[in-house]
Amino acid sequence: MGVIDDSARATCDFQGRVFEASAERLGHCGSAVFVRRFMRSAVARRIDLSGAVWDGADPQNVVMEVDAEYNGRPYGKEVYPQEVLYWMGYVYRCGTYVTNYSSSALYAVVGAREMRELYYAYHTLDPAQCVERILESRHIKLEEDTLQRGVEALRRIRSNWPKGA
């Protein structure tokens, strides 16, 4: 399980602000479409690799960069409330830290429309708990059972012992 330190929280906040800023620019594109595009974008991959946001980054510029990557093609109409978009962006980024999944892999686990529905049930929880509950609901374990890991380690050790020992 990844660690959520101050730098990670700042990156989560930045991604939340990017998602929030997308609501202002989405006259031609729905929120679910923007979220899908962002989670699969070069920007998301850069954040995945660096683990942090570069200095001087502006949420509006990131929205425009994602828009440009997809040629700004209009698709979708529904624009989610800004507080929902902020929460989604924050939780998605937090999820990449907690799970060590890439943005696109995490998006494959829970898409934008489903994440929006989870807002009402989970928005008062700690973001890391949200991620854990989402994964649990899909029967995805973050960490293997400690006992099971111990048994497997003993089996590996025993298989390497000399015969008759």
C-alpha cells in the first residue's frame, strides 16, 4: 500500500482542482467523457510516473492540454457539480498512491459514472478508505492475507532445504 504524504496530498488536491476546472470548460464535452480522457491522457501518465505535479501547473491549462490531446471532439452533455468533480479527481489520484495502479488501470476498475454515484455514499470518508471500499466491493485485495504470505514464504524456504535436513 502506498503512502499518502504531504506531496501526495498536494498532487491529489491539484488533480481535484483540474477535474473541478473541467466543469467550467465543458460546454462541448460531458464530465464523464473528460474524466475518461484525463485518466487515459499523457498528463495522467506524467503524474503517475513522477508522483507529483510540476511547479507552476495551472488546472485550466491541464484541462486545455487534455482537450487538445483528444482534439476537443464534442461528446457527452452532462456536466457534474464541481464538488463531485473535485472529489472524483482527488480520490482517483489518491487511489493511484494507495494501490500503485496507473490512472488508466484505476479508471478501468471504476469508471466516471459509477464514481459519481459513489460520491453520495463515500464523500465523507477518508479518500484512502474510499479506495479500499471500492476495491473490496469488486473483490480486489490491496494486500494479501498476512498468514497466507507467511505460509507461502515457508514453502519457498522449505523447498530450498537440502534433502533429509
